[in-house]
Amino acid sequence: MKLLYCGDIVGRSGRDAVIARIPVLRRELGLDFVVVNGENAAAGFGITSRICAELYEAGVDAIVLGNHSWDQRETLSYIQSDAKLIRPLNYPKGTPGRGSAMFTTPQGKRVLVAQVMGRVFMDPLDDPFATIDTELAKYRLGASADLILVDIHAEATSEKMAMGHFLDGRVSMVCGTHSHIPTADAQILPDGTAYQTDAGMCGDYNSVIGMEKTEPLSRFLRKIPSGRFEPANGEATLCAVYLETDDRTGLATRIQPVRLGGRLAQSPVIL
């Protein structure tokens, strides 16, 4: 199977890049499934039902969130009716929505998408390792699921890397989000799981992690807020991770970072 996972979409610039490029990438790469992180899609904070609809219309199959899941109040109720919208699995019991979902492609392939949120330098949620371990006990890669993607939305690179090794051989790919900077460590781990510490963001990199530079600089230099954070609106770079898996085992056969448009060095052509 062929999957594309796009990192955190930040504001209108990031949305425009994803919406413009996903139909082309689906066609040119023969993608079976597309997942995006949408937790910063609505002016940098959360997501709305309208934005979800726009992303689905462009060819996105599933959207994961993160620590900004509830920044838009409507999401608390909307997420209950959207089976394609996934928040971290390790939120406390009773939190609206779902932390994993099984999808079936038009070709009949079963894709499990799950997300956990890290706890180092972040909110003290339930243990992400124990939580994902319990969830994955319901499935077996290559049998009840043809592809399993686990997103770890976390600050600490060590926590993300530990999760990759913890799940090696049990899932198709572990990919981190949240840091908004694409890492250079795309690899296939010893037991066959593809891994990258952070997919990066789909947004304007002439910014401070997607936000217009003035306010973040002011807060670092003066330690006093002077206004709201606003997304930078220059041309976005679409940052993503491309995955190919073995149809028999569900394990990874190829992982490649993708960088298209904007200011970052462009990724090589995927052949």
C-alpha cells in the first residue's frame, strides 16, 4: 500500500497548500490513503467542521488532532459525528471523540489510524505507551489490519523515538507531529516499522513554527504578550512522509520525507 501523512497544517496558507496538492499527489503517486494533522488548521488553533469538509473534498481520508484539539468549541460536539476525525487516544475516559479508527479503502484494504499524545513537557494525560499497547492488542498487522499508522503528538524527541522502538514490528509506521520542524531521521526500524520523529508542518516557514514572527519575538525578548499569535500567510511548504508497505505483512518497505513548495529545500522526486 501507499500512504501519505502530512504534518501539522497551520492556518490558511497550510490549508491551501494541502488542498491544492493532495489531488495531484494522489494521482501521480497512486496513493491508497492520505492522513493529515489538522490541529492548527483554523487560524493556527484547532479545526472546524467546514475545514474538515474542505480537506475531505480534496482527497484526505483521515484527520488527526493533538493538544489543540478543543481550541474551537464546536469540535467538542462535532467530533462525535465525524468518524474520520481522531484525537489523542490517551485523553481521559469520557472525552468526546475517538483515538483510533479503522478505515476500508475502495480496494478493500483495512487501514488503522491511531494517535497518542506524549507527556514530557506536555499535559499529563494517561500513559501513551500503555494506552496504545492496549489498543493494538485488538489488531494484528497483516491479518486484521493491512496498514497501521500511529501518530505520536509530542514535544520530546526521546519520547517519540522510544515509541517507535516500542511499536517496532507491530505497526506499519510511527510518525511524530507537534514540533512543526521536519526531522532528517526517516528510517525503517529493525523489525520493519517505518519511523520519523516529526513530519514537520504544512505552513509558511518564514515564521516561528508557523506563526507570524512579531508576537513570538516580542514574547521571547520582552517576556510580555503584546497581541495574539497569528499564522504566517506566505507560501507554505507541504511537509509529509510517504510510506510504502508490503501487502502481505503490512510492514514498511519504503519511507521518504516529502517537502513541496515554499522556502524549504524540495524533496527528491518519488519514483
